[in-house]
Amino acid sequence: MKLIVDSCTDIPFKEIEAMNAYPIALKVNIDGTDYLDQLEISSKEVSEAVTKGIRPLTSQVNPERFADVFREALKDDNEIIYLGFSSGLSGTFQSSVIARDMIMEEFPEADITVIDSHSASYGYGMIAERAAKYINEGLSKEQVLKNIEQDKNTIRHLFTVNDLDYLAKGGRLSKGQAFLGSLLNIKPLLHVEDGKLVPIEKYRGMRRIYKRMTELMNEEGANVEAHITHSDALDLAEDLKKQILKDTKVTDVKISDIGPTILSHTGNGTVALFYFKRGE
């Protein structure tokens, strides 16, 4: 059984390959030039572009590229799972559906399953890491799919952004709200619901945001692991890690960079937290 995931897991491609999985890259466009996420452009380079006032654009993986990766994977195994970036945030998943149907006509004996993770960044990444573990442990495809579905239902995304204007320019927030929020140091607390970005609360200052994040972790039974991603905000990510280790039962907290595609939509100063609810 072979697992395919895309670059919006925010897992480095070397680590994806070490998981015995296939990575596939979305594209980031800066000043009219396309770059393959992770392969041709880094988070640092996207962050620098944002700092200069350039707004990167992104584009989904097309069906032809998916078909090529499916063909490559079929050389190794007849059973394939593509676990994809949320369809509520990108058209990439729909491209995988089109490609699967194309390949099934070409290889009728192939067993290809495509799954919408309804997740993004390392929330998607944590589901992918577990999926690879299930496969490498030799579980049946039926059990792997069952476990992935459970993980999809228990993953939690919580994040906040530094630049409200950046969200406003992307159509996520009105310009008036952004201006007022910036004046009052109001920070939004957002999450991903049914695969879409949803603001849930707002607070004045990062301390209150962190306090609420840890409260939610305790309310939802997180007690094993958590992952923090950030864009040019390592100090804030470290502060959140300290708060989590102090105020929750979670003992394993990792920190990494937000990937180029996701960073293109969130801007610099973003801090995101991911964990499984109910101790799963």
C-alpha cells in the first residue's frame, strides 16, 4: 500500500519520503514566476517576499500531475491512498478525483482511494504521519481508512495571525475590522471547520489567545502530543510551547515552519497549534 500526500502537510519532503510516502507539490507564484512548494521555494523566501509587500499567489496540483504520480506509485503497489489538502481551501483534491478516474480507466485493476483530509498545515501533517504509520505497521487498507477517518474527526486546528490587513486583502476579513483590530491589538482565534477557515473568538493580545488555546486543549482532552507551526514568529511559538507544557497534560510539543503555500495565505506572524482531541 502506498500513501501520497501534498506539500500542504507542511512536512518536509525528505521526511515524507522517509515515511515511505510520495510527496506532491502545489505551486507558489511570486512576481509572475511559478515555484514548486518546498522544491523550488522555501518558507523563508516566501516570508521575505511578504515582508517586501509582495502577495504570493498559489495554484493547485493539476490532474495530469496527479496521474503521473499515481502511475509511479502503481509501479510499487496496486493499492494507493491519496490523503489530500482540504477541498474547502483548494481545488487540489478535485484534481485528484479527476486523475483517479483517468487512471482507473487505464489500470482497471488498480485500487486507488482519495481522501479529503478537511485539514491544513500540520493538522493535515499529523493525520498524514499517522496514516503512514498505520500502513508501515501492515494494517489492512480497511483498517487504515477507518483510522484515518477517526483522526480526521479528532484533529484540532487553532491559530492566530499577526497581520489582520493580510487576511482582509485575502477576503477573510473586512478592511474596517482589520483597521479596528490593529488599533486595539485585537487578535482573532481561528480554526478549521469542515475543511474551511472559521473565526471563533477574538482577544486583545497574545497572552489571552494562548490562555484560551490551553483551556481548549484541556477541555478537549489533549494529553499526548501537539505541533506548533509559525511564519517568522519563532519567539511566539516558543512562548506558546512553554504555556502548553506548563498548563496542559501534553508532554511532546514540536515546532516547525509554516510551509510556502499556507504562508502565502496567512502572512508573517502567524502561529498555529494542532493536536488530537480526547487524547487520541
